[in-house]
Amino acid sequence: EYAPEATAESIADLGAGSLRRAAVEGDVKTGSVLAGQISGMINKEQTCEEIINEIMQDAENILKGAEKWVK
């Protein structure tokens, strides 16, 4: 709801503690979750296991390709 009398301080007070609720208490429904510029690069939902397996596979492929550069 629009409140023309709202000040920057009163608006900031509305979110006070919400970051703590999300980051410390794990309440992501009512807490604030920070997402930076990198969030624009997310294109699929993955489990932690899938992410780690993908990183390991990519690293293995890169290292196999590096053999030609090592004497």
C-alpha cells in the first residue's frame, strides 16, 4: 500500500532483522535473501551433489586438455 508519509528510515525498519531471519535462522519465507549480479547467470535448479559433480567433471576435462602443455 502506498504511504506518502513513509520515510527512508521507516521503510528500512520494516526489513530490520529479516536478513538475520534468513541467514542465521534459515527462515527464507519471511526473511531477506541476498542475491547479487551472479544470480542472472543461473539457468537451472540443481542439488548440491549435481553442482559438485559438474564442477569435478569440468575440472577433469580441463586437466585432460592440459596434458599437451605439460612436459
